[in-house]
Amino acid sequence: MKLGATEFIAMKGKKELDIGERKINALLVTTSAQPDWELILPAMAPDSTIFPLTVSMDDFKIPYMPMILNGLRIQGSCVAARYHHRKMLQFASQHNIKPIIQQFPLNQEGITEAMQTLNDGKMRYRGVLVPQA
């Protein structure tokens, strides 16, 4: 919510997804683990789009039939065009949206701690190595 969202649903540990009658038109997948598609796909609107935004070396696995029957699209993209970067930065500036970071000292211990935090899935939301004076 601090980053400008009007709604957010954390899926970790969920056994059911109750979003009422409305359906999801666009889904941003930001987790580094495969989502539970059995929970998510029934909540997707026909002709909606799934945007996997996290880079993972694992295969992207999704049930085939619900995707075809509902006309779902998967849109991948690594880097947006500069125009979109500028628009995003203007939006963030206009709405006073600031990044959420965790700082680590730029030394061997800080790098080790940052990597451990990342491996443990506890990085919120960007890790920044900061030179020590």
C-alpha cells in the first residue's frame, strides 16, 4: 500500500482466495515461487492478462486448460522502454511514492548478510549496499 496500491492480497499460506464476485483483469506475479494456480485461475476474468515480473531460473508452469478456456494471456517483459520508465517516475513523484529499501554496509559482512536475507526470502523490497565512511 505504501507503494501506491489500492489493494493487495498476500497469497502465502492461503488455502482459498475470496475476492467476492469481481474477477481479476490483470495479475502481477511478484513472488519468486510458483503461485498456486489452482487458487488463482478461477479468480481470473475472461481475456485477462498475467504478468510474471519476477526473474526466476525455474520453468513457468501453469495449468493449460483454464488458460485456453478463459482466453488468458501471459505477457512477459524484462525491461520497459525509457518512455515507460519516465511515466512511472513521474507517477511516483506526483503521488509521493518512495522506494522501500533495506540497507547493508558495502563490505564482506554486509554482502553476506544481504545475500542471506535474499536467500531467506526476507528482503523488503530492494537491498542496497551502502559504502561506509
